[in-house]
Amino acid sequence: MRVICQKSLPFSPWESEVTARLPGIQPLKNGMLFLQDDAFDKQMEYRDELILKSRKKVFQLDNEASSAAKELLVLVLKKLNTNQNYKISKSEVTRPDGKSVALNGDNALIIAGRLVQEDLLILHWDEHLQEHSLKGGILCFPALWTLEEKMNKPMSRIHRPVNHYTEKISKLVQRMFTNLKVETPLWRANWYLYNDPELFTPQKESFSQTTRKSFFEGDFWVRVERQTLVRLPESDAIVFGIHTFVVGRHDLTHHQIDSLKKVKPE
């Protein structure tokens, strides 16, 4: 088990009326698609290791999404170009942790996934299914699911194991996807309590889920995903970004623990 945790939780999704309910999507007003926090160095080291040793488990890309992957890398570089902690040249990028990443010699999606803490998923409109389907991703920190099992499936099928992802919510999410504008990215948050802090937790749908949202005594870790949605202008693909926070009970504030106790069990 790899222990990589942030020292604090910057926001508590269960405390906000908007983020506590599904789908909880709202405008990303600050435009910050990619975050950098105090777990950056260790998370990026782990991402590099997973990509090197478990590439097939953390990376999938359909040919249909190859152009979108290249466009996504351009977007990542554009965003990082304004971040003084990165050094960008024509051939490579030096991350804040001092690690240099070549801008050629590998798939564009892999390169993008080695530059930022976010996992990055690419969704395309499926005319036959009338839904967006998952066509690629770099997913180093899955929260009990696998890329392989979800690839080329529509959003409604991807979320089938989620108890509260009803048909009504599915239609609402798809409507938001359809209406998503290039210039107005969106965000939402997800959270669960875990009994260990491991970031790489792939799990098949056939296995029962082990996450919970009811407060329990003893040691536990809160895993929060800050999820973003942005439409790429040329490919028209949608990029779903996931920034993962894992914070142990001892690093939560008293207020956060007290508010967790008040969450109704699901």
C-alpha cells in the first residue's frame, strides 16, 4: 500500500448543498482545470511508476480519440505555460518536482498524464447511442473501477453500479454534456470514506463496492475527487479531469469531522 496524502482537505463536498447531491455540476468560475497541491511530488512519482509498470491498466485510447488526445496535450501545455513552477521548451517540460518529460516519443495522452496530477478521460458523442461514450483515458488513481471495463461504453452504462445514478440523473448529465460550451468548463465533486489511503484501487464491477459515506469510528481516510469537464474546440470531444485528494482523519478539521457525523447513511 502506498501512502500519499494531502495535509488538509481544501473543501468538504458533503457540507455544500450543491456538491452533496447528484450530479452537483456547476460552472468552473476560476478556470483552474489543473491543480497543484502539497501531494504533487509523490503523486507524480507514483503516476510515472504506474505508467511504466502497469501501462495497460492505466492507459486506453480508441483510434477515434487520437486527435482529441493531441488536442488535449496542447490544452495542458497552454494552461501550464502560465504556471511559473513549470519550465516548458519545444522538446520537453520540466515539472515542479524537477522531473523532465519529453514532448515526443510517446502517446499525447500519456504525456499529458505525466504533466499534471489529474487523471484525464476523453468522451466522444455516439450518434447511434445518443450519448457520450468513453474513448480513452489515463487513469492512474481509479476509485474502484477500471478503464478496460468502461471503454467504449456510454455514460449511462458506465455508472450502472452507482445506486443513485438514476435514469433521470443520466438524462440530466447528458443534457449538460450536450450543452457544454468550450469557454465555460464545469466542475463537480465526489467523496467517500476508505479504510486505507491507497490511490490505485482498480476494481471490476462484479466485485462489491467497499466505499461508504456513513461516518465510522477509528482511522479512516476521506477521498475527494474534484472533477472537471471541458469541451475541446476542434475535436468536439469532452475531457473529464479528476484531481484526487486523500486526507486522513487526523488531518481533518474538527468541523469536517463533526459534519461527517451528520451525513445520513446511504
